[in-house]
Amino acid sequence: MNKREQGEPTGLFITLEGPDGAGKSTQARMLQQRLQKRGKDVLLVREPGGTSIGEAIRKLLLNPCHTEMTVSCEVLLYSAARAQLVHEQIEPALKRGEVVLSDRFWDSTLVYQGLAGGENLDIIEKISLWATGELVPRLTLLLDLDAKEGLLRVHGAKEGARPAGVDRVEQKELHFHERVRSGFLELASREKGRFRIIPANETPQAVHEKIWEKVVVFLEDEK
């Protein structure tokens, strides 16, 4: 599903996915450091963001004041930020042979706006593939966590922060976040070759070691 020409030098594209509070950002940084210690050139990016355009879109998407934003608008904005990120950051790094770690990618749009948000999944997938030049991660690490525990982590971490400290998505009701978790597990069951499920209910270091076990096996299989 990738349009890059056969034989062109490419790196390795790994994404981290999961519900809010699962610890993706922490685990992405830890994985980056572990891979670098093994001599890998690693680019870490986040979604939405990673470019000046993407960061501006991120502010629009996560602003808790934008309660009127439709799900279809979300799909298009996330896809626009992602298109810029692929063009400016991800594709150049892959062409240089680097490992690219992305804190979320278009699986999140399929889940949050599709399986949990109610928009047409086929349309979202077509938009996502078009926006990214049909770039598909080689490996997706799904950090799985109970939705209620994830929200407790999010709100606990931001306790005492200003009202805007919890973003527009994190403010959604528990039932929505339960659908998000189920949606990720559904995607993982559909694409067992790409997804690896890691329970995220332990300490960050314990979760990292489980992730590392999966990554090492994957890297060995890639040789």
C-alpha cells in the first residue's frame, strides 16, 4: 500500500497508539532512547503536530472552546496536519534510512472519528491514505488501558492546571473513551500482522520492557 518505489532506501516506520492516558508519549521517548543506544538514527514525531502548520492545526483541534467542531471537520483537520508531517518529516527520514517513531498516526483517526465518533470508516480510510501517500506503519504498538483508568491518569496529571489543561478530546464522556479502547482492539484484531498489544497498566519501565521485547523480535524478523 506504499507508493515509494521498490528498491528505494527506506527506514522503519513504527507508530504508538492507544487511548488517552495510556502513556504513549512517555513510551515513545523511552523507545527512542533505547533504539539510539543500539546505534539507530531515530526521528520522534507526534500527531497532530510536528510541523509549524501541524502545530497550528493541533491548537484548533484540541482547544476545549471549540465544542461546535463536527467529527467530519476533525477528520479533515487531522488529515491535513498528517499530510504536512509526512511530507516535511516522515518521508525524508525514511528515505535517509532512519527509524521513525510516531506518537499516533491515522489509526487514531479511524478509531476516534470513525469507530468511536460514528463517521464512515471507509471514507476516513480513503482520506487518510490519500493524505499520506498510502504510507502504512510497518509496526504499530498498541498500549491498551482501561478507559476509566486512562482518564484518571489524565485528570490526575493535570490536577490543579488551568481549565484549558484538559483538552477537548480528553473532556469527552467516559462512554466515548470506552468506545475508543474497543475500537483500537478491533483494529488490532483485523491487522494482527502489524499490531502488537501491550498492557499499559503497569509502571512506565515495566511497560517499556514489554514494548522492547516486541520491538527486538520485530527487528530480528526484519533482518
